[in-house]
Amino acid sequence: MLTLRRSADRGYADHGWLKSFHSFSFADYYDPKHMGFGPLRVINEDRVAPGAGFGTHGHRDMEIISYVLEGGLEHRDSMGNGSVIRPGDVQRMSAGKGVMHSEYNGSVDHSVHFLQIWIMPSVTGVTPGYEEKHFDAAKKRGRLCLIASPGGDEGSVSVHQDTRLYAGLFDAEEQAALTIAPGRLAYVHLARGSLQVNGQALGAGDALLLQGEPLVTLAQGQGAEVLVFDMLA
């Protein structure tokens, strides 16, 4: 079964300093039909104004992945980590039994555009953890590059869940396919550009939910940057 969800159907919040689209129910946006998909709980597409950010706040028992599309996102946390992540960087924070952190746009003239992804863990109460890796465009060009997995396979960041997350860049004749094993779900989020996914035309912000489908096919991209989740149902 294929379910197409258009960008315009997502929740939206404009706080002035923050403009955010919510793929699933989050904060003041609530839709009982969109509470998550498998262990995938949040995909927020955030744009943070120059000099603004999220003050120190806490999380528990969640795998949090940040994927930057434009600009630089400064991170600080109670584990002692501090860095600025930029396009190509993938940051994973396992909140576990509790962590405090902040996210900030240190630029004085450029906004930061990023995806914040929350995945529910298969175990709770773990010691909080942090990981950050870079995947350059060449690794994603015309193919799906594994960027997160339960075992940190192929140089990906590791997550406490049976979820494999891929990123790809597609243009013109470039195409790829991903086999989905029985009993698993797939979720495709198009971050930008346009792309044909299993014959469905997706634009920036659109998503395709796949249940009982053996294959995800990607083709006819135009400036496409895509994330594909392969998850235990």
C-alpha cells in the first residue's frame, strides 16, 4: 500500500524566529491520523532565523537525528558536546535516561534550514550518547547512502532501534532501488527538488508511506535530496 502525503498537508508553526513544518503531530499541531509511522515519531523541517535558536531543554528516551540542508546549527549538551553541524553532517543524540541540550544559529545574516528527526528507541533508560559524522555529496550522488542504522553499519551513526536511514541525491537519469523485507515499513521524505518514487511524483516536503511494498524505486530526480527510512513494522 502506498500513501502519499503532500507538503501542504503538514502542520505548520510560525514563531517569527522559527518556521517549522511538522510531518507528524508535534507541540500545538495535533492530528490523530498522523502520530507517527512505525518507530518514526517526528520529522520537523525547521528554519531558524540568524542569531536565534532553541534554549536549553531536556529530552528522555528518544533517538534524535539532525540533518542540515543549509547553514550551520550549533549544538551544546549536558554530556559536554559542542559543535556546529553543516550540510553533509548527520548528528545523532540518544536521550536515554535524560539529557539537556540547546540548538542555535550563530550566523548574523543566514538562516539555518534543517530536519529534526525523532525515532522511538527499542530500549529505554540507556546512558545518553552523542555521535556526529559527515557524508559528502559524492557518497549520496545517484545512490542511497546509509547514514543511520542499529549497528552503525557502513560508517553510519548508530541508533537504538531497528531502523536504517538512507540519504540520496538524484538528478536526470540517476536512479536507485531499495529492497524492503517482509514485515518492514518504508517512509520516503523528499527534502528538496522533485523525484519519482514508486511511480509517484513527489515535490519538496512531500512524503510517501509504504506498507507491504517489496521495493522503493527512485528516478527522474531534479535537484532531489531524499531520505528513505527502512523500519521494523
